[in-house]
Amino acid sequence: MRFFEFILVISNITAFYSLGIKHTIRWIDYAAVSALLMAAIQVVVEGFRWQMVPAYALASIFFVIWLFSKGIGIGLHMNRAVYFFSLGFGVIGIVISIVLPVVLPVFSFPKPTGPYGIGTMTYHWADTSRPELFTGNPDDHRELMAQVWYPAKKEPSMKKAPYIQDADVVTPVIGRFLRLPEFVFSHLKYVTTNAAVSAPVADDRPQYPVLLYLTGISGFRSANTFQIEELVSHGYIVIGLDQPGIAPMVRFSDGRQIPGLPRDEILPLNMQSVEPQPQAPTLYGQPLPDGTIPYFALDASFALDRLEALNKSDPNRILTGRLDLEHIGIFGVSLGGMNAAQASLKDSRLKACLIMDVYIPAEVVGKGLEQPTMFITRSADTMRLERGSNGTWEEKDIILTIDTMRAVYENLPGDGYYVEIAGIFHIDFTDVPYWSPLLPYIGITGPIKAQRGFDIINAYSLAFFDKELKGQPSSLLEGQPKQYPEVNFESLR
């Protein structure tokens, strides 16, 4: 709970005590007034959110009861049955007012471990050479929203950036995607990060290596903030892309929006790139014999073109000349991992590739990757455990995922790493475990503790990119790690 939310709950408990139990403490007589005042302060200072509605309602009810008792001048008198009913109702209301904001919190991201602060900026890029497949309008061109995070000078007074910049249009779609009411995740608009908008770039190095981040179906450009911020704090510039067709909603700087496709519509288009079918799926009447993955992967190459222009002249006058475009890596989770693999196959500017928990496109399996590549995933047994827990990961998906990842890994000509984390579920590769402490108990996240999973992913991500892009060896990549007994580690040397 946020500070004023906590104070409001305490005020309601005090008001409940003052109205329901005889006492001789004079100031407590005005606790109901304080509770209503605190409700107003909380809404003004921290913002309204639906999880606090029971607390708002209790504050209002307690105030009305207090007014009534003062108005008749003799206090409230009721028979025993009504008294105990009211007492029980109040207890239940207070419990609900505590549970809801705890179960769906306005959470905070831990401070990353690196020496750098984090700055961030957002760009709107248009690729006039390609049509937009996901609007159905042949005159539309491909456009992306790109968020850049970069090492910055630490200035604590700067305002922190929001977790989801367009939360008002993104969170309702996430709710629908999960078959929940649209308002369920509306409170995420209050979550902030460790990044500051347009913070001064750190000046201890002339340039910083660059990483592209690609998200999965119905993900968004900051869906792996836990990983992005850690990498940036250790001296990387990270670019996250909102890709129409993947993101739940892409809103451009001029207000136009492109909603994502439902999972049952986008999945066959993606799978055509993994297991091609003779009858190609269509999108707005256009057949896609190669599926959507080659199209999505071109977004990464286009982003690299835009970064070259940005490095020459940043319109924000912050990143000009600061991107080390000789040392570029890419990482992605789920569908983002597929797109990262395809982009690495096609674009030699990408010098290192990190793929997390996904099957690999058929063309990549057939031709192989040349870049150093790391796979972070889990065993078939853990995938089956997830299936038993929440019904995902059919057996064919498990086999396809492991077989295609291992096929690419085992045929790498150079550095390769295969990392299995015991007890981690697919959603644990994203920020979602931070969204609710309830998730482990309903089988959505795995038995591994959320922060433990994040620490392992961050440690291997950093070790991999440090070695391949900075030339810094890491003992973590030398064998089985004593500090992470949950990990089964393999490498090609």
C-alpha cells in the first residue's frame, strides 16, 4: 500500500473502533471525520484507484454514522442482533479494504545494482518503405514507438518515468486479453520506475553498447523493466519496441492507435513461421506463406537504421554520438525471442542474441545463427508442472520449444550458452510477478520466488552481454554456478 492508502486504512480502523466500542479517549470521537478527510487527501495526492473503493466507502459510512449519532445527541442505540451484524459488516469491510490494495499493489521496482542512473526517452519512427499489415489499410506504412533507456547521471530530484507510458489505453486491452474486466489493471498507471525522463547521459564513457528488447504477445515495450533497468545500470543503452500486431495497443505521438490482434488470431500467423502449413493463413485477405516473424524481425533492422540516424543527430540533443553501434545485441522473451532469432539471422549488425523461453522459427533452425547466443529457459518437467498448474504448455509446445532451441544451440559455430532455471514459469520471464503477490497461489507464476528468478535472469543476461559486447569474462559462464543451484548450465567452448 502507498503511504496515504495505509493511513486511510488505519483511520478507518480507528473510526470503526470509536463508533463500535465504548471508550473514554476524547480525540477518538473525531476519528470518523479524520477518516473521510484522509480519503479525500489520498485521492488528491496519490490518485483514485478502484482497489481503494471499499476504504472510501467505509470512510463515508463511518462519517454518516458519526453525524447521525451527534445529531440525535444521545449516540446510537441498537439491539444486540443489529449491533453484532453491524460489527461483522464493519470487520468484513475493513478486511476487504486491506486485501484489495495488497493483492493488486502499486508496486515499486528494486534499485538496480549497477553504478549508473537511468534516463529514458521515447521516439516515434515511421518506415515508409513497408506497408502496415495490421490495420488493413494498404496506404498505411509501418510505424513503431521506441523507448530508449540509457546510463544517466544520478539525480534523485528528477521525476521518475511511468512504468507504462500509455497505461490508459494499454491496461484495458491487457484485461480483455486475460478475460478480466478492463479496469482490473488500471492502477498500473501509478507505477513508476527507476528511470528519469530526459536525464543527462552519464559522461564517464564516450559511448555505450546497444541492446534491442522485443516483447511477446500482448506485451509492451517496458514489460521487462526488471531486466532492462539492470542492464542499463551496468552501462548499456536499451531500446524497447512497441510493435503493432504484438503490443496490446500502440498509440503514436499524434494520438493514432493500432490495437493488437486477439491471441487466437495472431498465433496461427506466428506459427506459420515455425511449422509452415500448405494452406497459408491470411491477414485482411492477404496470404502470409512465411508467417509474421520475418515481418516483425524487419522492425529490428529498421530500428538499427533509426539508431544510426539518432547517433548522428538526436532531436532531444542527448544521445548524439553516444551509441556504440559496433557492439549491438538483442534480447527477447516468448514471441520477442522468436523475432530476435530471426533478426539475428538476417542482420549481421547484431553481434549477440539472447533468447528466452520460446520455440525458434523454422528458417533459423534450418540455417542456424552465427552470433554468440544464449538461451534462458527451463526443463520439460518444469513446463509440464506449469501445464498442471494453469493449463498452458501442451506437450507438443514443450517438445517444439526444447527441440528447436537445442537444435540452434548445438549448431552454433562459436560461443553458445544454454541456461535452464528450475521452478520458473513462462510469465516469470517478465515483470508480471510484481503485479500481484497472489499469483503464486493461483498457479500463474512458478514455485521459484519472483525476485530469485529475476536475479538469475539478470545475472546471466549481464554476464553474456558483458562477455560478447564488452569483452569482459565472467566466472558465471565457466560452469555450474554454486550461487544458483536452481540453474542447469551448458556452454559451447
